[in-house]
Amino acid sequence: MTTFKFEAGSEFPSISKSTLEGETRDLSKPCAGKDWQMLVVYRGRHCPLCTRFLNELTHFKTRLDAINIDIVAVSGDSKAQLKEHTSRLEVNFPLFYGLSLDEMKSLGLYISHPRSEQETDHPFAEPGLYIINEQGNLQVVDISNNPFVRPDLENLVSGLEWIRSNHYPIRGTYSYS
């Protein structure tokens, strides 16, 4: 079995999704005067680790704003599932819903089947985090096959601050061919 591996430095695909409020936007494009985008893909409302990660990310928004990085998060959940999930979320960035299986695959994400109907009613993406630079290219990527392995947010944000202030190049671009 082969899987797609998103190459660092390559152009990030355009994926448009909606918020509960009906705002639709391209998740690869920053807003609010920012020039870089952080796209967080989370498993969905059924995952307490995702809820905790998103809530913790809120505490880093000011630092990310200072280095011109916009934040959005998306899952494969339905609109109703996202609405229910917001009762446990305290985020200060937009949340989007409806990431399709084809879109999950195009991002090189690991995809899992629910263990039971109590978990969720659809296959879902395992965690992924993408930093897209001002050229629309993938600057940093972190993909996991389970909810227990995620970047430490302090290390991530400190690293992004360093990358931005030192014009650090995209890493991991060596080609095997």
C-alpha cells in the first residue's frame, strides 16, 4: 500500500470550508493582515485530546499574531458535530467542518475508522498541522497516526518565532530521485 507524502516546500492545495456562522474560506490563505497560515487538522468532537490541544493553542494566539501567523482548525465532523463540540471549546480562532476523505488523503493525513458508533459516525483524520508561508508553500508539517503524538506548542511557537526572525529556510526538501 502506498500513501501520499506531502513534500515540504511544495504548493499547498486550496481547500475551502465553512464555519458554523456560514463563513467560507480557503484554509490555506491567511486573513486579518497575516502572511502565513497555520492549519490544524483535528480528529473531531469525539477526541478529548483534540479538545485540549485546541484550547491550549488559544494561549499562543497572541504570539502567533505577533509573527503574522493566522490560525484555523478543521475536522471531518459535520456542522451539527462541530456545533456540539463548541460547548467544550474555548478557542479564539475559526473552526471549520466537513473535511472530506479525498481532502484528507490530499493532505497526506492518516485516516481512522471509528471504533464504535459512540465515538463518531464517519472515518476521520488523525492530527495534522501545516504552516503555509507567504508564497503558499508548505513551510512546516507535522502529521501523526494517533492523538497522542502532537507538537509541543511552546516548542512549536518558539521555533516559528525563530524561523520568522531568522528567515530560516524550508527543511526536509531533499529528493530521493
